Amino acid sequence: MGGSDDAVTEASTVLHALSRAVIHVGPSGAGNVAKLVNNLLCAAHLQIAGEALRLMDAAGLAPGAVLEAVNQASGRSAVSEVNLPRWVLSSAFDSGFTIGLMSRDLSLAVSTAEQLGLSLPMASLTEQSWQSARERFGAAEDFNRVADPAAPA
């Protein structure tokens, strides 16, 4: 969260009751940027994880076994440990977060970078790809759908 030290201290009892973790990342507004950074990383990893699933499928590998190996190695992340098994491989696609919300956050991340005078080419490509996913699947579809190996590319 963002805010002054005093404001964070004053709100900490309520915040700890509402959240698993409260991490003070800077002044007011910093929490918004931290959320955009988190979603940028998640979005990019979810996209490449979907491509990795298609590679596994084409090579005739069992995704569960490969993910078990990946999750013991340097490629692991919340996407490989949680999203893929819970929502993608199970075909549940009911995480509660939509493609529309993720594409909005990516647009905000790219816009924030531009306002700060930064060129972030991978972030821009990720944002463009999610806008395409929004057009292909619809804004209301679960964001994990972008990693569905059965979905048309």
C-alpha cells in the first residue's frame, strides 16, 4: 500500500484484518503502481506459460509432470504453481479476474511508464497481446484463458 508512515500506522489494524499481508511500498499512489507492476509480471508470465503448455502438448509431454519439474527449478512462479494447475489444466477458468481487468491494468502500466519517460518494449508487447486476447475471448472471460493450450492462438 501507499501512504505516509503515519497513515499506514493508523490504518494497520484494519488493514491487517482485511488482508493477508500489508506491505508499505511508498507514498500515496505507490500502491497503485505496485499493483500494476505485479499484474504486468503475472500477465507476461501467463502468456509465456500458455506457449510452454502448447510446446509440452506438441512434444507429447504430460503438463503435470513438467510443471512439477519447473516448480522445483528457476522457471517457477505463482502462475506455474497456482494458476496453471487450479484454473488452466483443470479448465475451470473461474478465478474471478477477467481479461478486461488485466488488459486495463496493462494499459495503465504502459501509460504510467510513458508518463515517467520510460520505454518498456516488453511491457508494450504484453499490453498489445492482451488487447488482442480481449478482442478474441471477450473482456468478461477469465484472464487465465490466455494460457489455455486448447484455445486458438
